[in-house]
Amino acid sequence: MCKYRKDTGYYTLLILAYWFPMNLRARKGISSIIAAAILLSATVMMGTGLVSWSHTNLTSYQASLSNTYSTNVNKLNENLVIENVWFVKNPRSLNVTLTNLGTEGLNVTDIKLQSSSSTQDIPLNTVTIVPKHQYTVFQPVTNYNWQSNVPITITATTVRGSIFTTQVMPP
């Protein structure tokens, strides 16, 4: 071996041929341990990310499911009765009493009056009716011109989407 030769190309070739195979052979066991540690670390990090992501998705799904369940159960507990419909002759108007017979409070958002000749939609400013209480609608219905012996369908809609209907016959 010519370690002290002035030719840099030959000297570099000798260094590459002599030192590298020896250094690789000497560190072969350490490189497999480092590779295993890197692989294990990457697996742990990916697993942690996956568990964190699934936990976040499960939490949001659980909240959504709980909200949907609560809304649907409350919707089943709504029970609104449309009663005491008064027909006023002069001026022709109509008064309606809504009674909540359910176990949950409800919010009425709309009343619709429909006959064979006309339809009137009366939007309300979200009337809240607590359980076992009633609410009488006077003002919004005063302009309804009803006709004798023509049936009227009265429909009340709540915030949760429940629809309650009754049919009355004016005198």
C-alpha cells in the first residue's frame, strides 16, 4: 500500500477500498439496531396519531348522536292539542287555543289555516308553551275570513319539526 503517494486520485481510491469495507463490517450490528429503533419509533408515532384521530372522530360522532337522540326523544314527548276554536262573526275572525299535554316544553313557530277556497300562513315569533299549559292566539288570526259550512284545517308546527293538525267546521 502506498499511503504517502502524491497522486490524489490513486490515494483516494486506496482510502475508499481500504477503510470503508472495514468500517462497514465493524458497525454492521449497530446499524440494524438503529434501523429497528427508527422503525419502532415511526410505528409508535403513526399509531399515536391514528389513536388520537380516531378519538377525535369518535367524540364528535358521540356528540352528534347524543344531540340527535335527545332531539328525537323530545320530539316524541311533544303533544300539542288545538282546541277551543272560536269563530267571531263581526268582524269575521278566528281565535285558536293551543294546549301542551306533553312532558316537554315546546315552541310553536307557525300556524297554517287552510280551507278549500283559501290558505293563510301565520308565522309566530316562537311561542313557548310549557307542559300542561295553554296559549291562545288572538291577534294574528283576526284577518281570516272564514265561510260557513266550509271545513278549515288548522296546522301548528313546532321548532323540532312536529306537525299537529285538526279540522274544524265554522257555523
